[in-house]
Amino acid sequence: MLDTAKIRADFPILATEAYPGVPLIYLDNAASSQKPTAVIEAMDSYYRNHHANVHRGIHRLSEVATNQYEGAREKVARFINAPDSSQVIWLRNATEGFNLVAYTWGRANIQAGDEILLTEMEHHANLVPWQMLAEEKGAILRFIPFKEDSTLDLSDLPNLLTEKTKLFSFTAMSNVFGTVNPTKELVKAGHAVGAVVMVDAAQSVPHMPVDVQDLDCDFLAFSGHKMLGPTGIGVLYGKRELLESMPPFMAGGDMIRRVGLEKSTWNDLPWKFEAGTPSIVEAIGLGAAIDYLTELGMDNIHAYEQFITNYALEALSEVPGLTIYGPPAAQKGGVAAFTIKGVHPHDIAELVDKDGIAIRAGHHCAMPLHKKLGIAATARASFYVHTTTDEVDKLVESLNRVRRIFRL
Amino acid sequence: MLDTAKIRADFPILATEAYPGVPLIYLDNAASSQKPTAVIEAMDSYYRNHHANVHRGIHRLSEVATNQYEGAREKVARFINAPDSSQVIWLRNATEGFNLVAYTWGRANIQAGDEILLTEMEHHANLVPWQMLAEEKGAILRFIPFKEDSTLDLSDLPNLLTEKTKLFSFTAMSNVFGTVNPTKELVKAGHAVGAVVMVDAAQSVPHMPVDVQDLDCDFLAFSGHKMLGPTGIGVLYGKRELLESMPPFMAGGDMIRRVGLEKSTWNDLPWKFEAGTPSIVEAIGLGAAIDYLTELGMDNIHAYEQFITNYALEALSEVPGLTIYGPPAAQKGGVAAFTIKGVHPHDIAELVDKDGIAIRAGHHCAMPLHKKLGIAATARASFYVHTTTDEVDKLVESLNRVRRIFRL
Amino acid sequence: MLDESFYREQIIDLYENPLNHGELDPNDFSYEEDNPLCGDVIRIDVRLDDEQRVAEVAWSGDGCAISQASASLLTEEIKGMTLAEIKAFDKDKLLELIGVPLSMARVKCALLSLKVLKSGAYGIPDKGVMRDEG
Amino acid sequence: MLDESFYREQIIDLYENPLNHGELDPNDFSYEEDNPLCGDVIRIDVRLDDEQRVAEVAWSGDGCAISQASASLLTEEIKGMTLAEIKAFDKDKLLELIGVPLSMARVKCALLSLKVLKSGAYGIPDKGVMRDEG
Ligand SMILES: Cc1ncc(COP(=O)(O)O)c(C=O)c1O
Ligand SMILES: Cc1ncc(COP(=O)(O)O)c(C=O)c1O
């Protein structure tokens, strides 16, 4: 099991106070994670000692910067077991990954009448880019529904996933329910009908071991800021033949081979998809985050989060009037979305904040999911390697006070 | 005049050594600038004390993060005198700005036979996105040539800039020649024929006062990392009516108002163009860089760079066999691109690097410019607020040693 | 350290027993909008008298205690006002009526009702035309 | 602190007096490529003998001292080699021939000639077909 006391000492922000005398309890990790000292210092030290633009420079600083930057790409490749680091494309965030695939692979391959299969539990990032593509091309969006127990209803899959399905994109883990979907099986089902399969790994890569070769997915995207890394960096993994066959996304410096006034040719992978000066320090920071996560061990992290989630679900269920959305802990990552009868989630979040507890309230960028549940918003507590049972207890205590304020 | 000794103390990297016993002389500022302590610490402190995802959160951290992040947007707006901060769109880098406009405004407005006018001195960032757009739409690219003296040849402008010209995009300052183009006059000429005018300000905003209302340009893009700010952040300024009329670029969280399974509606400016978790700390870092630049004063910075460039041009001209590309110092920003007869620019850059001097060699992402000059590459020294005459002298000394090694 | 007085009794009272809650049909203007941050929705329906003053007003919708209390307080306050007065209604006035210190995100909740009201007030011609046609 | 011995005399010698410089026309294969980093271009033309061994080789192009010296050294080295030997030519062997420590960016310069040579060698069938047609 993880040594949370030791881990907490690695996160400077966890020693701060939300309000004078009120220590911070950070339970908003699914929105964005905090950063350990090792990550902050890797970036700080880079700027103090090594910064230069990458790739185009012969001088030593540029060489050092390029080595660190490309070294971070290799760390990512190893972390997700990509066959080669050239299949790791840097993005701003996971969201850019869906847009990149929609604009490049999508516009080149999706035609009128083609179907794109998603699920009803997708984050807007894995929904709206496909809506735009479908509208442009006259393609059809279809959705795998979720059941009462917040898991996907696969009973109708043979009708939803057919030879018309050109793309199948779904989340490995819901950021609201926490549902961990059967990713490998779904990839296989997609391939069986000849679909290209993309995985939204924004919530899975930070919290459990992910092996892209084992999953056999065609594309997979995630964000650095949710996995102890900096903002401004994300990753798209893709199968080589696909990435090579795709037109570039953005154009500019570094992504070209030769440029004439009228025509240009493209650079090799991964640079073909990386136009202009990239997020250099952010890549290096993500590399440091991966070192930190690897040191803890993704299996250990997953096991610890199972434990703390289980603990939280039990503790929360004792709050009168509280409803938790999502499957039981065994099928669930470290998030607990809930409502309390008689108190709007906004009011819950604001009032527990006064106790120093940071949770989120809203639709969590999953409006259709909430619409189907018939609610506008939920409150959501989400956990990570530094979350303690004591913090969960404090949340429960605070929620009980919220109820009292609302005269419940 | 700027107090360079005082300024240099603000840049930790300037106190480092390129090789043991060899202090760093950083003359690659046009590729990417170094960061003052104030910028590094603003980001460091944010991660240690305030990080959270922005916009969607009610808890205090999210509120603080959102305030800092949106506060940085206001700093940018004031810095370039944008009418409103909602016209400041965050990008990864300047390059993304041209791509954003090409994908959104461009695809909605450019038709077969329309003309896009550029210049022969553009960076690939302001060339290749238009090539892709022109190819998709059957539009025609035209180019304002440059003259022997490295300034634009405007004699044929009435034939190049006509009612067929739907878009006119050009650089305010060439990153190779240093030529400062008559931006305001060119914008006016573009508007006179009804063209939309975009300015590449990647090299101007870091080095001189820029006022978008005075220029009256429709779009303007620049990068944070070239103006003492972090990597991973850039800015697109646009006129409100244009930005409002444009479809979104990338889709996902934060850029939407309502999301249904089949259809979504877009958020207000600027968020309509900002999908997913943005580069939060990078925006804050850029805000700190703007504070630093403002404190020095953009007029002072420009005057100092005129001085140091003048000094460098004179000193370099004494090196036998050295040719400088670009106009005289009065029309030129702080870059000096040059070749030495008998030594390839690569060899120059590598050999001066051994003296601790970082300069760049290559096409500087301006292949067509070099092609027209009939050369594959130049060496380029580029200056900033911390560059001293002593550093320039050391460069000249080092170049003379390069000549000796090459038996010249 | 939960400041239990933070949600003034009044807010909770109004949340439990809202003022002017309901819908008016027909009405002289009606407008509905949501806060995309959280999905709060407010609709305000207004009937004017012969002098174009607010004769009747009702609000409906879903939302947090702040946005609901704000809608109650606002609709109570504007009774008898002219359209011009509504258009000039200052947001600080509403925040004052609410009377509790609000964070930025909550200010949006608090002002949603005012935004809806003003959109409706400015939208009258359009709405009118639509009603005439329909 | 400029290490003047860094560019070994040999590199400068070869830069001043390249070996096997020129073009071969006709040839059994010819390939040209650039290093997009810097615009260096190398072209290598090869004529094979009856045993499919390199009989004649010439290179042309523009570039830095490293890429030019590398082309001289490589073309000198492969004379008499079979296609199979060329395809198996190890890049470390070439770096050894160059003999000066190189930074990453310069390793690309140094290996450009080998990349060109191998591309040409692997491309023979295509080239052959094209020549037959033309
Ligand atoms: C004139 C000019 N335009 C555009 C760019 C592109 O900037 P970035 O690579 O930060 O997108 C640069 C810098 O390389 C430049 O000098
Ligand atoms: C499941 C899921 N997908 C995609 C995203 C988008 O991530 P980002 O905002 O970093 O692009 C998120 C996070 O908000 C998420 O939880």
C-alpha cells in the first residue's frame, strides 16, 4: 500500500491552508491534479539552466533542451508501452487529441452516411469534435447507452457497432461515474467490424497501468495535468500506419521537410503533427511526473485508489439523502459523484469549501450524461495518491453540516 | 537606456556556463528567449500554492487559479491595447494562430479563385497553413517580393493586392532579415481592397510597442516564449465581429454552452476558441513576463535593441568575408543573419558554441527566403534586453577564430 | 471552520419558500437562460400594465440557493418598475439585496436572474413580433 | 576556450579537397536528400560492376564541413562493396571514420550521406524500372 504520509510531503500545496487556520483538503483530482516537488523543480531547473528552442539548434543549450524534451517523449512511450516514441504526439491537452484525429483522419476518411459510435458517458472532449465532423460530412453519431448501474449497456452492441461504423471512440473511465469500461474487449469488437478505435484515456492513464499494445487501440489520448504533470501538455498515441497515412493537422515550423512558396512536404513522425515551438518545459515536466508515478508503481496506485474509493463510498452512503452515481467500487476509479436531496450541488461545493475541502460541482463536461440522469449537476469528490481516509472523514462531516444549514 | 547589468542579474541562466570555465553568451533570442526569475517564480509559486482547473470550479483554489489566469489575459489585452480581453485567445504558440484562422475564418470565407497575399519573407508558420487552405479551396497564393536591400518591394502592390485578395497576412518583422515592415500602411492598403489582414507579430510584440487598435489589423498572433514568457502559450488577437462570426476551431470542454448528444452551442468569446483545460500556468507566466517588459518599457527596449543591433552590425562588418543579410539598423530589429565565405553556417554555429556562444544556423523556418537568396542557410545572432556590447565583441572574436580554423 | 452564518437565514428561507415562483402565460415578455458552468436555468415571465410598468412577474427554473434566492429578491424588487428602469437595474444593487459575500463563480449564479430579466426586457420587440405571428 | 583541434585537420582537408566529388551519368542508382534542419543536400551516384559491386561512386551537394567530409569518407570506403554490404553498413563505422565527437544535431549531418546511399541502394529496383521505361 502507498505510504500517503510520505507522499503528501512531496506535494507543497497539501501543506497550505484554504483559509486562515483551515488546511486544504484537495478532492478535485479528476479535474486537475496537484504537482509534486520533483515536477515543479524539473521545470524550474530547466528554465534556470537549460532553456532553448529545440530541434533547430546546434548550440549546446538547444542540444540539452532537445535531449530532455525528446527524452520525455521516450518516457511517455515506455509508460504506455508504445512500440516507438515516434508514435507519441505532443498535444496541449487530451481534448486536442480528439480534434486532431477528427480534422485529419476524420476528414480524410469519414463520408456521408458513415457512422461514428460513442457512448452516453463521454466527456464533451470526446463528443463535440465528432459532432462537428459528422455535421461537416453528413455522418451519423450513435451512442452506447449506460444502464441503471452506470455501466455500459452492451446488449445492443451488435446493432450499434456494425460495418457502417467507421470510428468507435469511448472513454476508458468515466469522469463522473468512475466506471472503468472493458476497453480491451471494446477495441476488439470495434476491430471485428473494421472500425478505427480511439480511447479517451484522460482518466485511466493517470490512475492505472495502460498498455496500448495490449489494448490494441488505434488512437489514445490523455492530458499531463491530470497525472501530476503541468498544464499545457497532452499526448496522442497512434498506430504507425494510421499516423503515416494522415494529413498533418497544424502547419508551420518543424512539421515540414521542405517548404517552397507554393508547396511543402511533411516531416517524419512525430513532428509531422507538431507545428511551431512546442510545449518544451511542459513535456519535460510530464516526464518528471511519469518518473514519480513509475516510482510509486501504477499497480500500487490503482490498488490504493480502489481502497480509498471503497472507503469513501461507504462513508458517503451514511450521509442521509445522499445519492452516489456510478458502479460499485470494484468497477470504479477514484471518483464519487453525488447529490444530496434538498441541496443544490453548487451549494454543497461552496459550503464544504469553507471547510477547506475542494470538490467540484456541475456537469463535469458531461452534459448528456446528466441530462439522461435527469439532473443538471452533481457534486464530485475525486481522489489520488495523497488522499487519506481522514480527508474523506472530514468531507463526510462537512456534508452533514451542509445538511444542517439547509435545515435537513 | 536599459541597465543591462541589473537586467542580467534577473536571468538565472545568464550566470551559467556553457562548458566548464566558459560562460554562456546567449544570442539566440529570436528562436526563444530566456526567462527572468520573476517569471519562473510566478509559475513555481502558482504550482506550490494555487493550482486548480479553471472556470468550472467553485472552490477557492479554482477561483484563485481562474482569477490569475483571466488576469493574465487582461494583462495581454492592455499590453497590445486590445479593446477587450475577450478578444485575446490563448494559443500554444504563434503558429497555432495562423492555423486557427485558416481552419475557421479561412474555410468559411475562402473560395476557389480567391487570392491570399503573403510576402516572400514569411516564417513557415505564416505560409504553410495558407498553402494547405489554398490547396483545399483552390485559392491562389501571391507574394510580395523583397528587394536587394531586404525590404519589401511595394512597387507592384496594386497588382498584387486587389479585390481578389481575400486575406493579406504578413510579418511585422522578419525573423531572418530583421526587417520591420510598414505594418500600419500595409493594413490600410489591405483594408482598402476589402481584404482581411493578419499580422505575424511573433518578432514584433517582444521587441517594440504594438497597438492593435492603432494598427487596425483584423488578426495578430504572437508567442509567449519569445518575450520572456514560458513555452506552451501564444496569443491570437482578433476583431470582435470576425471572432464572433467564425465557427469554433477545436471542440471540447469550456468552449461550449450547451451540449446535447447530437448538437451543441458555443460559448462566448474568448472561450469559444479554447477547448479543454488550457495552459493555465503558462498564461500566468506570460502575464509575469508582460509585467517585467512593461516595467522596463517597450520604448526603452526598442531603443536599446536599436543601439545593440547597430553596434553588432558595425562590429560584424569588420570580419573578413562576412555578409550580413537585412536592411540597415534603423529599419531592423535585433537580429543579424550572416554568412562567412568558405564556412558553412552549421560549422560557424558549432565552433562559436565551443566559445559558449549560442547562435542559430539554418533556414530559420524561412526556406523560401533563403532559396531566393540562393543559399541554404545563414548563421543568426539575435539580441534582447540583456545583450551587451561585450558579448557582441566576443562573438566577433570567436568568428575570427572560426576563420582561422578554416584556414581563411 | 464552516461559517454557518454564511448562507444568511434569508437565503435559506427564500430557497425553501420562494417569492413569485411560477409561470405567466400569456405574458408581455418571457426569457430563459442557463448558466453553462453548472446547468442552472432561470426563466422569468413579465406582464406589463398600461403604463408599461411591471404588473406581474414570475420566475421558474432550477438552481442553487443563491440563484433561486436572487430570482425571488429580484422579481420582488422590480414590481412597478418601467422597462427603462429594468434595463438600468444595477447588478451591485442585486448583490446588495442578496447580502452575502460571493465568490466569482457564485456571482454568476447570483446575476443569472438579472441577465435573464434584461435579455427579456431588451428582447420585447422580437418576442412581440413572434407572438403576433403565432 | 575554442578547441581548435575539434575540427580535426582531416575534416578541413576533406572540406577543401573532397574525394569522389562529382556526378555519374548514367549510373546504376542515384539518390538525393536533404537535411531539413539546415538545408544540407547530398546526392550520391553509383555505378556497379558485373558482380554488382560498387565500381564507381561520386557525390555532390552542399553542406557543412561534417556532412561533406562524411560524404568523402563514405564514398571512399564503399568502393568494391556489394549492395548487401552497403545495406548493412553500420552508422557507427562512419562516425568512427569521421573521428571527431559530434553533437546530436551534427550526427544528423554526418549520417546524411549514409542515409542517401542506403536509400539509393534500396531503391534500385524502382530506379531500374524507371530507366528501362525512359
Ligand atoms: C516571424 C515569426 N513568425 C512565427 C514564428 C513561429 O513562432 P512559434 O514557433 O512560437 O509558433 C516565429 C518563430 O519561430 C517567427 O520568428
Ligand atoms: C474523461 C475525460 N476526457 C477528456 C477530458 C479532457 O481533458 P483536458 O481538459 O485536459 O483536455 C477529461 C478531463 O476534463 C476527462 O475527464
